[in-house]
Amino acid sequence: MLDRTRAVLTASAMSLAIASGFAVSAHAAVNANMSKGDAQDACATLTKQFDYLAPTKKGLPYWNEAHSEFQTGKKACDGGNPVKGATAMKQSIRDMYVIPDTDRKNDNG
């Protein structure tokens, strides 16, 4: 029974990993086509979200990597490359197992 449970969990994890890979690829394509103005707005939105999440995420196993990725994104946003910055910030939030606010549908549709 334990072997069957392990096999089901392994298959589920592999399916999730494959689906996550597709989602990341789709988001990368969207970011590459983002206008500079939209990317600047995304940088602001993602900074607010990161600042909100940080107090509850500090010290967790994924914190250092997520924080480093966010700092890379922040530098890019502040340095005139908001598309690259927003992409890095989105990934840092995903690294904390949270959906970036920029990926959520708005209430109007």
C-alpha cells in the first residue's frame, strides 16, 4: 500500500512540475511583450505585494532565494529595465508559493 501511495504522489508531483513549467513559459512570453508603462506599474504592484508578504516569509527555507530575486528585480526596475525587473519580482513571489498580484484577474473580468 505504501508503494502505491508513493507512486501516486510521485506521479502527481511530476504532473504539477510539468504544468508549472508551462505556466512559467507562458508568463515569460507575456512579460517579454509587456509595454514599459505596464511593466513599471507591475514593478509598483509587486513591490507592494512583496513588502506585505516579507514579514511572514522571512526565515522560511525559500526566503533567501526569493529575497535575492526580488532585489535583482528592484534594481532592474529602478535602473530603467522594468520588464526585466517585473519578471524577476514575479518569480520571487512565486518562489514564496504565492500568486503574484499581477497574475490575478481583476474583479471586472
